[in-house]
Amino acid sequence: MTPAKSSSWFTRFTKRTAHATGQPLTFALAVLIIAVWAISGPLFQFSDTWQLVVNTGTTIITFLMVFLIQSTQNRDAQAVHIKLDELLRVSPGAHNVLMDLEELEEHELERLRAVYEKLAEKARRGKEGGRSDQGVPEIGDLTRKT
């Protein structure tokens, strides 16, 4: 099953824009614009309008970039979750119940984190005692509500 490339104009736009804004040339261009604005200060006598130009421009760009970055991050996070779910699904001994952790409440995640912290501590103690830290230890009923 090969996923198709996105045909959504918004997805294509956000990918291209995120890629373009992350380039060194784009950063250099932004620095150049700010430098030209700063150098032009004496020409405009550092007026309120001169200050308003950069404040308005940066506010608009920041506002739009927040949505663009969030869209890109959401898509990336979903892709990572799917890839991790697939690794859990095909790994012998893996706990498939962990595949939708992002859907749990904060207190449920904290409970699971505590279980894995105990496992890590137990593995460290075992390793110090000369035992292997490998394997898939039983971790109890992960679906149990507390």
C-alpha cells in the first residue's frame, strides 16, 4: 500500500512554504529587510509610521506562520504516530495497546510513564548486577483504569 501524494492545495502550500521559510537564503532575506528598515530610520526620522511598518509586517507574518507551522507539525506528528504504531504492530512481544497513547488523558499517560520508569530502573539495577537489560518484561494490564 503506497500512500498517494497529497492533492490538497493547502497541504502543498504549507509544505512548500515551510520548506522555503526554513532555508538559509530566506533567513538572509529577512535579515536584509530588517537591515534596510533600520538603515532607513534616519531618512524617515524614526517616525511612528516607520516603526509601524515593521511592527505590522512582523505581526502579520508571525500570525500566518503560526497556522502554517501548526499544520505542518500536525501532519508530521500523525505520520510519526502511524510509523511507530506500525513498528509496535510488527514487533514480537510489543504491547499493541500502546498504539493510541496520544488519545489518553494526561493522568493515564502519567500512570503509564511511571510503569516504564520502574522498568527502566529495574533494568539499570539488573545491568549493574551483571544481568541483561534486554527482553520484553511483563508490565501488567496497561488498559486497567486507575
